[in-house]
Amino acid sequence: YKYINWESYMKTIEILLISSFERNQQEMLAQEIINRTKHIAEVAVNTIEHGQNYDLIISDTAFYELEASFLLFWEIYPMESDWARLRKLIAIISDEIN
């Protein structure tokens, strides 16, 4: 039998996390986002790079002048319903970009 590594064919989902948490908490939350999804994702934390296009912006605070295909606003610390919404959005995004 041959094994096909489908992950090598999947595009990375680019996520921007804008949070009112302290930096170390933001990094932990970014890692939790990656761990809770089955898809390949990169999470930038409060770092807006000129010309960078994000597939998804997640925020617990208001922001302006940023665009993404999808936006997710959630509680200051995400509840289980927020994680469920995130999983659904990432599945939709994955279907669109792959």
C-alpha cells in the first residue's frame, strides 16, 4: 500500500489574531487555535504586515481598515461555542482555498 500525504497538497490558512490579551497569552491562544483545527494554519498575532492577505481575522476587540474573507468576533476568552464557530469557518475556508 502507498500512503498519500494529503497535507502536502493543502494550502495553509492564514489567520490574524487581534486580541486584548497580553503577548504571552496571545501566543498561547494562537497555539490553541492551531491545535484545535485539523487544517494547516498559520496564526499571526497582532502583527499586520503590509500587503498580507488573511483568510480569517479573529478578534475580541474592534479594529479598522483590515480586510479578510472571513471575520470572527469572540469573547475575551473563547467559549466552547466560539471554538465550534471557528472550526466551522476554517472548514469553509479550507474548502474554498483547496
